[in-house]
Amino acid sequence: MTLPLGTRIFLGTTLVVVAVLGSALLVTKRQADAAADAASARALGATASSVHEALESRSTTLLRLTQALVQVPAYVSRIGESLRSGDRANLLDQADELRLQTGADWVLITDGAGVLQAWTANRGSSGEDFSRGALIGRAMEGQITQGLWLEPGEEGEELYQAVGVPMTDPGSTTPFGVVVSALEVDSAFVALVRRNTDSEIVFFSLDTLGVPQVAVSSLPSEAVAEEVRAVPVGKGEDTAFARFPLRAGEESYLGASGFLRTADGVPLGGFLALHSRDRELAAYRQLSRTIGWSFVVGLLLALGFSVLMARRITRPVRQLVRAARKVSEGQYTGRIEASSGDEIGELAGAFGQMVEELREKDRLVEYLKTGGQRGGAVGLAVTVGARADGPGSLTVGERFAGRYDVQEMLGSGGMGVVYRAFDREVGESVAIKALRPELGELDPTLLERFKQELRLARRITHRNVVRTYDLGEVDGVYYITMELVRGITVATLIREAGRLDVPATLTIGKQVCRALEVAHEEGVIHRDVKPQNLLVDPSGFLKVMDFGIARLAEHRSDPGQALTAAGVVVGTPQYMAPEQLFGEAVDGRADLYATGAVLFECVTGRPVFEAPSLVALLARHLEDTAPNPRALNPDVPESLSLVILRALARRPDDRWPSAAELLQALERVQA
């Protein structure tokens, strides 16, 4: 059967349109698929690297903070003492403080055998042996460790980045315990990584069969759980990222996986980076829809064109047929008309993508400028270089009390002589304070005051207070052992600098107030706050020393039982409140007066009152008002001058009511 010419032209035109548009669609799809896969691969590589960098950054920051804090002598001393004494409550307090300082989600402390002693995440748990795990086991060998930590949660395994830091006594390489800090890989971290990579992130744990189980995901867990379990993550031997397709709901993704390993390199979990192919192909699909509609319109146009062309072609043919018939009939007239034309269509499109990197983390460490780079080892509030000879004094080089190797005399204080010694039982250096030999025979009041010195000081546990350890007596020599602090006294800083700048003074004042606030809450009054008793250690912590003359605030009914008899002056006159100078009963506001005197000397370089004798000093307290620090140093802000002058008020009721309120006032001063 022969098709009419018009039909053949229509079919031919349609086939041409279908072939051209179909070929264009096929080529475009292949190119779009290849471009989408290439873009997804690049994005996945960048995402996987970003995830590793984010994890490494968090782990490194946590490790540095934990390591720095564990090296602080006060922490080491308190944790070591609590481990040796089995004081779990204090260990939990130390672990809580470490958690707050490092920003960790939880902190645990083990002893030197790897046995759990305190855990902020499970406060009732103790006695569990963690030594078989590489994170703690290797830390027990003195190594710094980090790796993945799994904990069971309500909805499955929870992933933590954990670091292990060994704790050692000064001069020792054998750890007496291990501190572990951990940060959870949680939804907030996943959301942060997703924002910075524009990719979906899934963290998973591996079950006992090595099958991935979703731990936390930027996609709904129920939408990806089954697909994640089928992901070919391998067995963890490769370090390269495995790539695979994955479908979650109606969305298609190209994924890459990486492992998270324990401290000994065993993969117990990992992450999936998922980049949407649908998003990459969105431009192509929009284009394909446009081409599809173009195809329909093209067919309609092809039909119209074929009809037009058929008419244009057949009309001359028919005209020829009619003319031929007329010629055969003897008629030589007629006209043949012919015309032709064609159209060209064009297809074009383009797309692109840009990936932003994670912001670089900035470590800002503020260090107390004064005293940080100067000064050697200063023991307690002592006169360095003083000597003590005679009966009752300790001999350098001897073993005292069967456990302390006396190494040097640091100096003499108001009630005793201070020595540096090595405690053989705990393996660390301590300070020993013995009663001054020149005090002569001990009367019961002096001895009772000395015993009370330790009982009160032991109740104060704060990083701004020198820790007191023990009280003892050997061959008539009464002594206490204290934390040995290395640093420089505020008195030395003032002497070397002439006077301190306002920011340094505020730092000193705030730390003194924090120490006094804790002491006053325990009912302890220092009574001898002065620059010589304030020590700044190399880490920038100020230590208030020499609570040896402190006694309980007078909450008694019989004043005759006070250990400081009426009229007996205890303290350093230049920093003493008027009521203390006159031997009257004092409370915590006397310490606030002394703190004001210290701050005055810091910013001016001179004491509040100077007099050649105690009698003259008493007269100045009665007759004179403390000078304005701004009159001696115009750089002192008016707000700081008012704070200091109120602390130096003659009447206790006119001073700051408490150390906490003085601290708040200092915090409001703009340096």
C-alpha cells in the first residue's frame, strides 16, 4: 500500500523531530548525570574532609584544655589526695570542675590501676575496671590518648570523642590516675557540620556483626535506618572513603563513608556524608521538562509543517496532472506554482555549585602579665632568705617525721619557719611550717591556735587558697604541711614594677575576693591579708596564703574562750582594720579592709598609711581618712577609687558587707 505523499512528508518530519529532540535529551541526560556525579564526588570529598577536620579540631581542643588543667598543681594535688584517701565526693567535685572548665559533656577519673573512682555522667558508679580499654590502659602507661567512646543510650549507642590524660606527681613519670574528658557527637554538632558542608550527615555505630546502626543524623532516623544498615562500609582496613548510592524517602543521594576509631585504631563507628543527586540534577530535570513540552509542541508544528509542505508540494503536482490532461486533450494552457522553506531550533543550558569551608577556630589564651615571666619558686608568705637556727629548727638534708626529706629553708613567717621538703609517702614536694624556735616554750593558747590553724584551713578548698594537708609533732616540734606553690608574691610585683596597672590590680582583687568569700562562708577570717601573702603562680592563679593566724568568727556565747585574747594584735599593722589594731573583735569585714589596702598599694605603689611606729600608725587611723588613690595615680578610674575607699572605711558598717559584694563591685569597674 502506497502512502499518500502528504502522510509520508508528515511521518518523515515527525521522525526527524523525534530523532533530534530524543538525541538531545539522551546526550543532555548523560552529560547531566556525569556532571552531577562529578559535582557530588567533589562535594563528598570536601564534606568528608570537613567532618574529619571538625572532629579533629574538637578532639584537639578538648585534649589541650584537659592536659593544661591536669597540669595545674592545685588540681593534681587535690585529685591525688582524694584518690589516696578514697574521698569520692571530692573527686566528683574535681571532675565537675574539670567538666566545666573544658566544656566536656562528662569527665571521669580512674586511679593508677584504671579502676573508676568518679564519673560525672554516672555519679553513683565506681569500682569498674577500665584498664583493659586502650584509652585508659595506654594513659596508665603515661601516654596521651584519644579515640571513640560508645555509651548505651535510650535510643541506641551514643558516640563520644574522648581523650585520656595521665596524672603524675611532680618529678614522677608513673601516673597515679587518669582523667578522661568526652564530647558527645550529638545533633548540634551534626547540624553545625551540615550548615558548613551543605550535605546530610549520619553518624553510626557498628554492632557486633559490623552492621551500621544510626546514632545521630541530620535526616530523620526512621527515613535512613534501613538504608544505612545496608551501606557497604567494609571492615575498616581502608583509610579511603567508600562511595555508594543511597535513597532516603523520595530523595536520591551519593554517599561516602569514613570510620571513627578507638584509641587502639579499632573502628567502632563512623559517619556517612550524603550529597543529594536530585539537587544536582534539578537544573537538568527542569530542562528536560522544558524539552518534553518542546517535543509536544514540535510534533504539533511538524504536523502543521507537513500539511503545509504537502499542500505546497502536491499543489504543483496536481497542477502538472491537470496540465498534462489538458495537453492530452489539446489544451496547452496552465500554470505550476512551487515554493519551499525550513526552520532551525536551538537547545542550550548551564548550572554550577560552590562549597564553603569550616571557619577556622581561634584560640585566645589570656595570661596574667604581671609575674608570669618573672620570679622563681616562692613557697608561702615568707621572707625569702631568712634563716632559723637553734633548738627546734629543722635541719636541711635530714629526714623529718620519718617521711619528709628537708631540702631547703624557704624563710620565716609570723608564727613559724617554712621549709621545702619531699614527702616520700606521696612522692611530691610540700612546704613544712614549724613553730619559730625563738618563740620559746609553747603556752597552751599558742599551741591551741597552731592546732586550730590546720583545722580551719583544711575546711577551705579553693583554687585561690593554698591547701593545708596535715598537723603533727615530732620531738616537741609542732608543724603543718602545706601545698608548695611556685610563683611570685604581689609584694614582689609591686616592688619590681613600682605600681601595677588597673587590669592587673582588678585581676588580683577579684581572685582575693573569691578566696575570702569561700573562707568567710566557712566562718574563717584570715586576719593577715597583705601583698606578701598573695602569690601568683605561673598559670595566672592567685593563691591566698598563711591562714595560720585565722580563727573562727566569734559565734560563741563566752568571749573569754577566744583564742586571741583581748588587746592582743594579730596581723600586719599597715593592712589592719582599725578595730583589729585596737584588739577588738573582728569579722570578715576586717579582711575586706585589708583587701582594700592591698588594692590601694597595687595602684599607688605605697601603703594607705605610713608611720614610724605602731603608736603613730594608730593615731593616723584615728585622725586621718584614707587618701583617694586617684590623687596619687590619675590613671585609676573613679569607679575603682570609690570601691577601694569604701573598703577602707574606718567603721566596719560603712564597708562592703561581704567579699561577694566587693567582688561584684570590682567586676563592674571598666579597666
